[in-house]
Amino acid sequence: MATAQKTTIYGTINDEAMETLRRRMNVVHPIEEPFVRYINADSIRHAARAIGDSNPMWIDPEHAAKSRFGKLMAPPAILYGVSWGSWDMRRGEGLPGVHGLHARDRWTYYRPLLEGDEVSATKKLVGLEEKRGSYSGKAVMQIREFNFGNQRGEAVARCQMSALRVERHVGKGSNKYANTPKAKYTDEEIANIDDEVAAEIVRGSDTRYWEDVEVGEKMQPVVRGPLSVSDMIAWMMGMGSPHIRSGQYWLDYRRRTPKVAVPDPETRIPQAVERVHWDPFLAAEIGMPAPYDYGAQRGAWGTHLVTNWAGDDGWVAEVDIQYRGMNFLGDTIWLSGEVVDKWRGARTGTGYVETSIACINQRGENIMPGKAIVALPDRDRPLPNFPIDPDADLPGSE
């Protein structure tokens, strides 16, 4: 007689769990187990490779030595390896067994991380909102604030990172994405995508001056895809993973937090919930027709678009992006943007530029709208000393 298949029990959003979360609001937790702590040629190169970013400021020591910094600089994306990829990022998050979908990142970058620096971070829960949706039914939007510093105690960056927590069994029954067509390409279409990937432009040492920028100016797109499991592996190799562990580390994690693992329905082997990014079974468990990218991965590609445009002498000061749709295995995305505004800071006179960010897939959907603020030098003066903070440069902010 066949053995009855066991049902996996997932977490739920209930009054008790919500009250526990409310008590955790604004409690500061240091990130004690980051994937990246030391900024050196290796960690910088791994972060750049994780997102396919060939900017010479990150990977070419000779190029970096001739820049105003005199040494290699880390791409902004490396901060995901300090926060998102840390083993203790989920500490204090609550709602065990309730799935999380990356919803929004709002980054403010104050100063660079250079070769030889050491980075640290703290996190706290700053926002909590109960919601309902066609996919998730009952859901909770959690907003976590990460603050990053260097070995001198200087502020490096801040990120407000939002996640939509949804009950897995509800998403599975929603059928919201059931009719999403699987991406398929001809050999000619793949060749065209390859050409568009190769057409990426890195501004580099060709300084972009504030006076020369015009509203309506478009950015050279960054193309990523078709999305493959290799992209997910490359991401984890450079940025780490909050859930992927081995041996005693995996056993200890499961015993401390049992709902981080989902038993395979056939073998009963516990699998990390993170397998939704490459395992069709686990993707189907939350109502997805296929595995999909990491939100942070897509966000890093968006910042990559802006650093390409800004060049070595510009400074990407803010990036605010929202994850509005899914990027499934096989999908291709075209990241683009254009200048929508420019102004001078009220306090420092720094020239700022605001750009839009769009992320259009092969179905014509914008799955990551956003914006960025870039500080650019003038022809007769460089950028001011760090920290650079557009919010502190607004009228009345003195």
C-alpha cells in the first residue's frame, strides 16, 4: 500500500504574530554575520561579477589608481552582501513560515567604500502595515531600515528595504500568474539579445558635467537575460544568501527555525525556502508558474544602470526602486532611464540630476519602476567632499 503524502504546514499571519512584531518596532540589531565585511580586491570583484558589471572602477586597479579615489571602489550593490546576504538579516523579522516578496528599496549613499575599508551595519523594523491583495489575500508590508558605516564610524549608506509577507498556501490558490506565458526565443532573437547586452556603455573616466545634462536625455540601456539559474548562482557567489547553508550549519538553522525548510513532496528532504528562485516545485507552492529572480538582484542591476551613466566623477546619491512584477526564468529585461529634472543644492550648490528607472520585460511590463538622484561635477569645480546627501541640501535643511 502506498504511503500517504504528508502535507507541508506553513506559517500564518495572525493577531498574536502581529503583536509580537509591533513590540519589535525600532529595536536596533547589529548585523553580526554579514557575507561581506572587508572591502578588498576580491570582495569588490565578486560583487561586480554577481551582477555582470564590468565598470573599470571596480575591477581594473590601474584605472582606479588614476581616478580621484586612487584605488578600487566597491559597486553600491556590495551593500546587499552586507545586509541581504547576511545570515542574521532575518533576526527579529517574525512570521516564521510566511513567505517574503521583495517590494521596494530606497537607498541613500553618503560616501564610497574603497579598497581597505571595513563595513558594518545595523537593522531595525521601522514600518508595519497590514494589507490585502488579489495574489496574497491577507499580507503584511514590513519596512526594515539598514544603516551602514565604515571603520572610522562614518555613515556610508542607508536603505529602507520593504518586503511583502504573504501566506504561501493563499498565493498558491490565487492563480494570479497562472496564465503567464513561458519565455521562448528563436536563435535570431537570442543573438539580438546578446548584441544588446554587448552594447552596454560604461561612462568611466569620460567625465559627465552637470552643465551638459539636459532634461529628457536618455540612458544607454542595460539588458539582462534570458534569466537562468546561472544568474542566481552568480548572485549568491558574490552577495551570499540568508538561507543557503550546509552540514552542521544547515542542521542548526533548521532546528532553531524549523519553518525555513520545506520538505520535498516526493523525497521528504528538507529544502531551503530560497529554492523558489530555481526550483519549480517550491515556486508552485506560492502560486508561481516558474522560479524567479531575487528582488535585490534586480535592484542591483538598476543601480548598475545609473553608475554606468554617472561615470567615475559622478556620485549616485539615491536610488528608489519598486518591485512591481515577477522576472521569471527565461525572461529578458531592458533597464533604461532618462533625465527628468536637474537643480542645484540649496546649501552646497551641488548640481543634482534626477533620472527615472524602468525595467521592461519581453511582455512589455515595467516590473521595476524607480528613480535615482546623481550628483555631478561642474566644469569649474569638482563635487564637494563626502558625505553627499541631497536630502540635507534642500531649502530649509540647514
